[in-house]
Amino acid sequence: MKILSVNAGSSSLKFTAFEMPEEKILVSGNFERIGIHESFYTIKINGEKIRKEVDLPNHTTAFQILMQELIDLKVVSSLDEIKGIGHRVVQGADHYDKSVLATDEVVEDIDSLSSLAPLHNPAAVLGIKAAKEVVPNATEVVVFDTAYHQTMPKENYLYALPMEWYEKYQVRRYGAHGTSHKYIAEYMSKMLGRDDLKLIICHIGSGASVTAVKNGKSIDTSMGFTPNAGLIMGTRCGDVDVTAITYIMEKTGLKPSEIDTILNKQSGVYAISEGYSDMRDIYDRVKENEEKSVLALNMFVKRIVDYIAKYYFELEGCDAIVFTAGVGENGAYERSKIVEKLEFLGVKLDREFNEKIASYHEIHEGKITLDDSTIPVYVIPTNEEVMIARDTYELTEK
């Protein structure tokens, strides 16, 4: 069965086509700058990368071009072969604890939750509607980033704020990256042959979060009401005293929307390093001992260690720490700095093997600690696309 995993952004459309249940990747790619000048798309198939510049006024056009490419590349002979399309949706609030069919009511609900994820949910709605228009016979499924974290206990997801804010306005911790954290939890369970694991999963990329997993379930996570909470990220500030925000608003007269832009797009390591949000750029400057980049990296590492320590005690120990996502999978230097901070717990880094693991190296995953380390630390590539495909396949079968 051919299943399409889709992740629609406000100006992008990432996709991967699978043959299920084998989970064989048939083709993948990305449509970029949708609705913006100089739009283009790239497709990867059989080890070849194809890039085409084309006008992409909207997501429907992108889907139409995508479907024609699937036919031209002989991935499918007709659109009827695509039985299911799974869509990543960032915010499902506490309405959904699992993936569901993309009924009209569900799509309306996703749209109504846009205020909780203004950069993501509206784009997901555009993607779902475009897919329904272009491939009307496919089963449409939505996979929520927040669903996996619905197992958090109340004391972990509630804020110490007036209860009316939660009951009337849905203000609570939701977390994000749930699809990635769930994939890693299931992968580790199979790899170690146990379902009763205590895991600390570090999804570290431009957006980053740490999740405490017990017996396969999320019990706590660093992201909060929005993805801006928790760790210091590429352009997001992470945890901050909220009174500092109201203080700056009073001093400067900045509007809430302007403050939101600063906190989400002009903060994080970008703010500390004064202009660099990509950790690869930070690392290059750290090698030159550039002061602000060193500070940005140290703050970035410290916040991750803070959450690992927090969840270590919350879980009452752990069976493994896992690094995943862009920096987690490829940043050997960042991983080493984090693990070094855990030496007081008896965590011992295998420095030589740590340097060998990256998506662009022959070795993509493995244990980066020595055998006598008190806690094993792993690098495992995440695969949100296959998680979307699995849920879509299951619901399409039903």
C-alpha cells in the first residue's frame, strides 16, 4: 500500500512516499517558498536529487505538481494507488491523544487551535485541504505532535496560574516533537528488548526538547504551552521569567505580536551570538574562540543538562539517554560537551566512537559511552515520517 507522509509549513511542503507495511521509502522531497518569489522543489529518488524551479502560488499547486511527478517518475501509475495521506499537525491541544481521520470536523478543530500554534496549524490546514482537493480518494489522517504527551500527569502539565486560564483558555503544558519522542521510545524498547524503560530523550535541533519517558509513555517534557518553553534553541529563548517580558513591554511600548516575534525568531543562540542560529555556524566560531559564540554554546549546553538532571531525578534514575534530531544526530562536539557535564553521575563518554557518528558518516547510530558508564548514552536518528506513515497505514486499513 502506498502511503504519503506530509509536513506542510506556511511556505513549504515536505513529503515522503512509503510502500507499507514494508516501510520502504519510494521518494521524498520538499517544495519551498510556496507563495513567495523564486519558489522551487527538490525530489530524491533512487539516490538521485532533482531540483526544479517553478511558480508555486499555493499548496494546492504544490500538491498538483507533486502528484504529477509521482506519475512521471513511475512511483504510481495513477493517483488511486495512493491509499492514504498522513499530515503532521503540531497542536491538537488536549483534544487528541492519538492520530485520527481528517474529517471536516477535525480540520475545523485544528483551525480553531491555530492561536496555540500560529506558525504551524494554519499551514497544516492548508496542506490537508490541498490534499483532499487533489487526491480525493485517499484516506486523510492527522498525526499530532502533542498527542504523545497526553499521558503526562496533571501536576506536570498544569501551570500554577488561575484555574480559569486552563479551564476557559486551555493554558497548560502541551509539549511538542511528540512524534519524534514516540519513535525513539519505541525504537529503544525494541533495541533493548524491554517495555519498562526509563528514558531521557533529547530531540536537539533548531527547535529542541527533552522528554522523560517511563514504560513507553511521556511523563514530562520541556516544551510548554507553546514550543518556546524549555531549552535554549536556534531563535527561541526557552524558559524565561515572564515578568521580564511585561517589564520590556512597559519600557519599550512593544506590542504582544512584536514581543512574540522577538521571543520566537530573534532570541536563543541567535541573540547571544548576535546573529547565528545554526549550531554549525556557532561551532565554527567556537573553534576560533569567538567570545559570544562560546557563551551561546555554553548556555545551550547548560540548559540541556539542567533538564537531563531534572528528569533523572523525576524518573528516579534512567536506563538510557538518547540524542536525536539535527544537532543530536550530527553534533559530536555538542554531545561531548553535554556528556562531560554528566560525569559526576558516572557517565563516561567514548570520545573516539562519538566522533564517528553522524548522518553524513558511515555510522549513523550507536552507543557513545563506555561499557562501564553508569548510564548508557545513545545516538539514534529520528524518523517522524515513518511514524506518520505507520499511523496512516493503520487507519487506512481499518
